[in-house]
Amino acid sequence: MNAVKDLNAASSGPQERLPTLNWRFEFGSYVQTRHFLDQMADLSKREDFYPNVSFGKTYVNISIDAEGQAVLAECKTRFVGEMEALAAMERT
């Protein structure tokens, strides 16, 4: 019984967490935003990775939590680089 109490006490302390990675991409029009979102959907399907996405008329917010970062590292994917390149192409 004491071992269980000790285990619970140890697990209830603060745990180190990796920070969430966040990007905000701003676009000049809804058409550009929509095109970027469509390309992101294609990239997500291809890489089988789906980050958290929120958006408005002329912006997209993307976040990847610690678990998602671990998945990307394990797969050695270029997801982040491709995502940033897609956004840059829309803004030109």
C-alpha cells in the first residue's frame, strides 16, 4: 500500500512539458487563405499528420503540441518546412 502512495505522490508533481509550436500566417484575401487551407489539407493527408488549425478570413493559426512534435520527429517528416513554403507561396 505504501508503494502505491509513493508512486501516486511522485506522479502528482510538476512534469516537464515541451512548449507548443505556434504559427500565424496572414494573407491578403480570403481566396489566398482558402487556397492555403486546401493545400494544408493535402499535405496533412500525404503526411498523415493533422495539426491543430484555426482560421479567420485572412489568417490561419497552426499549433503542434509536444505529442505532435514527437510524431513528426519519429517520422522524420518535412511537414513544417513544407507548410511554411506553402504559406510563402500564397503571400507572393
